[in-house]
Amino acid sequence: MSDTKQKATVNRITVDEKLSEGLFRFLVCRLKEGRITFKDRFGEWTEEKEKLVNPQNYYRTLKTKKSQAPPWENLAEGQVYLSGQFKEVGDVKETNQFTIDPEKQNFMRIDNIPTIREGIKTLYSDVLRGS
């Protein structure tokens, strides 16, 4: 594995909770070192850290340009974004797989991808059942 690929950074940002009209709590984690391909699965990410964001700074926590960030008014609890040096593998709607790509700077919402949404439902169901 090349050092360049090892040093590529990918962040996973979850819009966790709307605390007020001007305040959200985001949960931010990074792809664990050594991963080249990844999906949105438990165990691939470091521990989540809380970040409180407002309309003036939220795009920085999303790790993207203000022009690429979703409008503040469109943020909603449960949205999940990837930001960093990655690209989709094949048709991401079918594979829900990504790969590190140090040449790219990407930002995308992933909770609306059907295969990822189904994985999230299964995870929550397992947690509720105590599996």
C-alpha cells in the first residue's frame, strides 16, 4: 500500500440532532488507517466526536466549501455525508462501496442511497433487539 493512499483522509459526518433554529450537533469520525476500499459499515470508522455547528460554520465541519454544502435550511437529523479523498466504486447505488483516491476531493450525501439506507435499518433493528 502506498504512503499516499494511507494518508488520504475521509470523514463521515452525521447530522445528529437539531438543538435549536441556529444550532445542530454533528457527529464526525474518520476512516480508519489502512482502509483502501470501504462501505458505510461499523468498524471502518474511528470513534465519533461531537461538533456543535451554526449557520456560519457548519460547512467547515462538513469539510467542504460553502458553495458545495447543503443549505442550512435543508439540514435534517439522520443525514450522513462523506467528505474527503475518495471516489465511488462502480454504481454506488448498487455497490455502496467507495475507494480512497488521493487525487480527488469529494463530498456527498450517502444516507439517501438505497443500499446504505437498508444497512442502517438493519443495524438499528439489531441494536433494538440486542443482537
